[in-house]
Amino acid sequence: MQGRRWPAIVVQTAGLLVAALATTWTIAHLIPVSVHSPSQLRDVAFGWPIPWYHQDLSRYQPADYPTTVEVVGDRVDPVATSVDWLALVGDVVLTALVLWALVAALIHLFGPALRRTLAERETQQH
């Protein structure tokens, strides 16, 4: 019995980490960053709550400061980009913890009703 349980845990953990990585990547690309001076454009850090995705946006000169900037994904003329891997891992772990708590709360709230519905369907089929 215990032998069959481990693969399910591994699959669930892998799914949680993939979902956390996708969420972390999406957050980094959706949340703009405030820049208060031209010197800050040399290393704009994206990612929340831990900045992990860095871009040199100094070639872009906004008219006024402070301003907000977003991740630039230009494939024709790419900007210098670096990834702080340790910060990315930290962000993914934090996101995974939040997603785990959210799913656990949803299961706690809706699990009993779902079990009742499934049991009713089972009894109706027999």
C-alpha cells in the first residue's frame, strides 16, 4: 500500500512546482516596476516578492521620472537579461506554499459537498 502512495505524492509535488513556476513567471511579466532615475534603468529587477529577473533597459529613456517599466521581450534586438537563480527558487517555493494553502482551503471548503455529490451519483447508478 505504501509503495503506491509515493508516486502520487511525487506527481502532486511536481504539479505544484510547475504551477508555482508558471505563476512566478507570469507575475514577473505582469507587474510593472517603478523607476525613479536613469541610473536605475541599468538594472531593473522584476519578480515579486523576491526580484529575480533583471534587465538592462538603459537604451529606453522615458520623458519623465518616476515611471513604470515592464519586462521587454524583444527577440529582434534583445536587451541584456539575467536571472538570479537562487531568488527564482525562493520565489517558486513561496508561490508553491501559497498555492498549496489555497488548494487545501478549497478542498476543506468544497470537499464534503463534492464527496456527498459523488456518493449520491454512486447510489443512483446502483
